[in-house]
Amino acid sequence: MNHSPQFNFDNSFARSLEGFFKPCKAEPATAPKLLQFNHALAKELGLDPIALDSEAGLAIFSGNTTPEGSEPLAQAYAGHQFGGFSPQLGDGRALLLGEVIDTQQRRRDIQLKGSGRTPFSRGGDGLAAIGPVLREYLIGEGMYALGVPTTRALAAVSTGKHVYREIALPGAILTRIAASHIRVGTFQYAGARGDILKVRELADYAIQRHYPDTADAENPYLAFFAAVADSQATLVARWMNIGFIHGVMNTDNMTISGETIDYGPCAFMDRYSSSTVFSSIDQYGRYAYTKQPEILTWNLARLAETLIPHVDTNKERAIELLTEMIECIQPLYESYWLAGMRSKLGLSTEDILDQELINDLLKLMEAGQADFTLVFRRLSQALRGDSNSVRNLFKEPEAFDSWEVRWQKRLEQEDVVAETTAQAMDKVNPIYIPRNHKVEEALAAATNQDMAPFTKLLDIVSHPFDEVTGNEAYADPAPATNRPYQTFCGT
């Protein structure tokens, strides 16, 4: 006998932030079917996985039943999209069911994505196709396994409805878990209305929820801004360390918590190219791989603009204080990026020439059309006496040889046994990432009702550092082609 799933919702957003949401119900799904359920995450959330992996759970994840204590709502936010400002965006196809306190006493949002029209749908149908839903599930869980702060997937269900894009596609709903869904764009929403009190309400709420230590600072709102900047700088550095391109770093897609959100046109690089762009709509490369740190600062400057009245009653002084903080963001990001890259090269100490050593390797990789993930993973093999496994990834392996001599010389300063360094490198350099061609294969099969390739790929990217015999095809780059890989928003 199935017992009813209990969530014990505690909905602070609905309680505290009137004006930042509209109550809304999900559209019913006609013939829902559970595609994937995350047992481990359910346990982490303090939920009963057995009760949820059932007909009762399916009814909740499909939007057909509103669980007890839920107050479903669509959140309001604004945003700069590819540089152009929209004063009202909001959840056009997502519903926050509520918040739970997980087993580590962290507050977490539970949200349905693709559950139908909301007051913010702006002419859209509010639905999602199976491909984008499973892409977000797969890449979010892959990022989590890589140690990158991210929203996560609790469940994916097919709805039994068709979604009409260029063609008719099977519909689906994702149940997404986040530290919160507050974005830079949420602050811009109140700021654009000139509602200073609402900005303060939101800031006080975000401080209490995400950065309680800043509440006691001499200037809490300035300290809050610094904390958000630190979280987002850490995040983007981690993206850069693994060759990840988000693809749509609009201000409405950057969370105050510093979690990766909205895996639309995102992708991982195969062959290293500093100007890599995957998104079909990013025609000018605004969100290209090496532009991401610059956009980090640009987006945070938009958050700073909303906080000016709260940082100091003297506007000029407030701008001065915030500008000082903004000028610290790039050096902060670079320190996180450099620390990450050092660990990828097996370096635990600091040397003034490390940045040059790293940048020279990246230049060699670009010139030699080498695979980003495999170069870093195979460097540990060079420490075990097999340099060919990495040098053969370069078009002209001789170019790598002189760099390797410099690197090995630098490692001598560490005074650590080579095998110990190699093992440490294998813990930070993945062998498996969600390779674009494998992701597309899995999504195409799932669209045709075959979930086996998806389940296999999900299992592999959930253990990205553990090389397994027989899984070689999942580590290989995409076969060479003249057509550049493109991703789409999936909206």
C-alpha cells in the first residue's frame, strides 16, 4: 500500500516577499509516466524515496496533485538578456511548490519546470519537451558530481501531451531543487519599478537565507554584495576549470546563491578553443567560453545598481563603495581560477610563473586542437611514465614536449612522490563529462521512448573521476565533422 508523500513545506518566500510572485496551479498531465527519479537526492532532502517513487509521487511530479502544505507560485523577475533589459520576465513555465529543510538543515526549493502557463508566460505555452528536461537532469547531476554548485533534478516525468516547437515532441516536466531561485534579475525586477523598500525586503530575505553572517557587518548590504560576488566568482572559475560554457549568462540566469541554473544551450568543450560558443542564439559570442569571467562582472554590476540606496544614503559614496567591490571581482575570480588550474596540474604550492605555465598549455592546446578534458586527465599518465597518452592528443606532439619539460621541472619544487601527485590529479580532472554527442544520442533515444542510453550516461557522468574499462567510448571526443555543434534553448 502506498502511503502519501510528506514534504513538511516551510514556505518563507511566499510568506515574506509579496509582490515577487503570483499564485498559480500546474496544468494537469494527461498520461504521466516517471522517466527518472533521484533516490539519493530525495533522502538528502529528508523525503521518503519509496513514497515518492510511486503513483502518489508521480501525481505530484506531473502537477496533477498539489502536495499538502504546498503554495504553488510563479516567481517574478526581470533581466538583461544578451545585454537588452526586460523589466518583467518571471517564471513562464515553472512553479515553486515550496521549500523544505533538508537533512543538513539547508533550506531548498522544490520547483516544477514545464508544468504549463503562468501569469508570466508572455504568449508561451509554459510546457517543456522531453529533450530539454532530460538535458537539464543529466548535466545538472553531472555538474554536481564534478563538485560544481548547481541546481539538481529530483524527478523527470513525461506528461502524455505533445509540445509543439518546430515539430511535435513529447512533453515532460522536471522537478528542480535549488538553494533558492532568487536571481540577479529578481533584484532588477524591484529596482526597475523604483521600489526601494521592495529591494530592501528582498535583500534582507536573501541575507537571512543565504549569507546570514553579513547581517552583522558594519554595512550589511555592501557585505551581502561582496558575498554574492564571491560565490559567483567561485562558480565561474569552476566552469572555466572544466571547460563548461553556460551559453546564456543573462542576469535572470545568475543565482544569488551562486548555483548554476538553467541548462538550456549549455555544453562542455571537446577540442579546446578559447572562443567556443555553442548557443544558436548567441550570434555575437557574448557568452563565449573566455567571455564568461567578463560577463560575471557585468552581471554583478547590475546587481550593485539595485543596492545603491541601501549601501549609503549618499548616492556618490554608495557608488564609490560598490565600484571598489566591483573592481575586486576579476582579481578574485582569477585567484579561484588559478587555484583550480594549479590543482589540475598537480601543483599544491604557488609560484609566480604558474599562470604563464598554464596559459602556455592552453595556447598549445588551442593550436594543437587538443581535447580539453583529456589533456588534463592524461597528464597524470605522464607522471606514471607514459607521456604519449597526452602528447598524442596534440596535432604536433613535439610542441607539447618542451612544455612538459617545464612542467616536470616545476613539479620538482613540490617535493611530492609522482604517484601521489598523479592520484591527486585524477581526483580533480574528470575522465567522463557529458560529451555533447553522447548527450544528443541519449536525448534522441529518450524522445523515442528508449531510456536505456540516458540511464547509462547518467550513471557514467555521476562518477566522472572513476575510469572504468569498457566505457572508453564515453571518454572519447565527438567524431570529427565540419559542422559546429549547436545547442538550443529548448523553450
